[in-house]
Amino acid sequence: MEPLYKQVYQSIKKNIINGQYAAGDRVPSEKELSDSFQVSRITSKKALELLVSEGLVFRQRGKGTFVSEDSTDNPENDVKETNKFLVGLIVPDLDDSYVSKVVSSIEEAANHRCFVILKRTNGSIDKEADAIRQLIDFGVDGLILYPAHAEHYGSEILKMVITEYPFVLIDRTFKGVAAAFVSTDNIRAAQQGINHLFELGHEYVGVLGPATAETTTVVDRFNGILRAYEEQNRIVNRQLWCSDLKKSLPSSISKDIKPEHDVEIIKEHLQKHPEITAIFALEYNIAVLAKRAAEELGLRIPEDLSIICFDAYDNNLSGWEFTHLRQNEKEMGRLALNRLLEMMNGSSSIKKEFLDVELIEGDSTRPIH
């Protein structure tokens, strides 16, 4: 069975070809089609957009949608078919290797299937809202959104939920938002990371996280660590944890913060807790700062201090790399696009998909048995 928007589209197209709607006639509006076919405004909007893309109708702002002059010249309708969707992709920035790989995977998956328009927000909630409005006003059929660092979602996201506009969240979601999303299983991944340190004999593990610690991604990673302690009947000492680091946050938040700021915080933390033998950095950039802080204190990695983190920098010419949890960015992008295409084709189910990580043993950890 064809998607609802295709059924509406075919009905109007048929009426244009058989002359029921002559050149210059106004066709029903989104609301009129919605009422007539008992479908959502989003569905009727898609139907009209497809007619516009084929040249059968044209829109006049403030007046409506009208039949094109040449749309009925050929009864067989020799207009070139173009069923490719237009997808909006919103990300914080492309400076992060992880985000760049997700974007690349989406573009690769979109090849010959749809067109992608990319917008960057620099991690700003306001820019994110503007990007959503601009892309929807431009006429994209759906959105893939990598949300900015925030505990709460913005009004534009809520509008998409209420209007059933097709969109998929990647990497993180929001509490109380009924939205499709694709993410790493951060709870399980963090468990895997801390358990690796336990297996190496580390009992005093310092956990380093970003200052904005209320995103679902970061919360899940903290919770995964707690679960690992609980399952192994170990006592958690949160005094060894530090979540005051800001340089790894998006540029809209951290642009005026120098790396030295976080390096000094980490140095003070390590000096305050000399019993720490391993660091679990919840983000790659934090691991880089932790390594620098340790070395400035005269600590050797991994002889004196082990470090494990999420992700790693692929273009590392030195050959040295962190022991890290590699996320499956390629699969994340592919699944996000496939899910969005399903939704734009009429699927209404909200899927939440979680991906496993792979533990890569690098040069930054060692056993201390």
C-alpha cells in the first residue's frame, strides 16, 4: 500500500491530467486536503510538495497553490519523476571527529536515495531552533538532528513532536520526548570501559566528565559506571570523580575557555587524589587534556596513570593511541537515515535503536596486578 501522501498526490495529479483542475486553477490547500482525506497536515504538505517538484503546480505566497500552465499539455504527463526526498541534517559542528564520521555515514547512505542539506549550530540552542525553522520552511521532508548540549529540549522540537513531523535524533535524546533516535548504548559501553580497568587491577578510578552533565549521553555513561560498581559489589568513591571540565563543550559555550583551564582543574584533582591509578574520560578531548595534565605533573602514561576514553582521533600520525571505546558512527548514520526514510514514507512507529561499542586496547592502559 502506498504512503498516504502518495495517495493524496495521485488523486490531485489524476484530477489535473483529466482536466478537473485546469491551468491556473487553485488546488485545495494543506488544510482542505487534510480535512478531505482525513490525513495530517504534514501528509497533505508532502503531497503538494511532490506536485510542485514535478512542475504540476506552483505556489504563490499568501495566495495558494495553482495548476501550472503546461501541466495538462501531455495527457500521459511527461514530467520527469523525482521521488527523492530532501533531508535536513543538523549537527553542533564538524570539528569533532565523531560527529564528522556520523555526517559522512549519512551522506554515504543518502547517495542516490535522497538529498541532504547540512546546518551547523555550534552547539547553540538558539541556532538549533533557527536551523529547524529554516529547513522546515525551505521544504525539507524530514530532519536528522544531533542535539546541542542541553538538559531540556527546545520548543521547535516539541512542535515537531506535536505535528508528527518526521525527525530522528542521533547520539542523544530527551526525557519525555516521544521521538525516534539512534544512539550508542552508553550505559553498556561505560560498563565495558570501567570493567576493563577493573580487570587490569585498578581500584581507584577517576572519572572525568564535561560540565554540562545532564545530557542523556553523559548521564547514561555515569549510570553505566555506577552499574558496573554495583554488579561487582564495589564501593563507589565519587570524590574521585570530576565533572567541571568545559573545553570539550561546543564552541558556543567554550569559545572563551582555554585548554589550560581544564588542564589545571585535572592537575589539582590528581594532586588532591594521589591514589588514582586510572582515569576514565567520558569524551576523547577530555582524555587529551588528562594526558597533558598528568605529564605536566611528571606522571607517565600508562606506567603511572592509565587512561581510557570514548572515541579516538583516526588521523593519528604518531602511532600512539588511547585505549578507547569505539562507537559505530557508520551504522549510526545509516540507521538514522533509513529510519527517517521509513517515517517519510508513512511509518508512524517510534523506534529507539542502541548500538554496541568496540573496546580498542591502545597504549594508555596497563595492568597493575
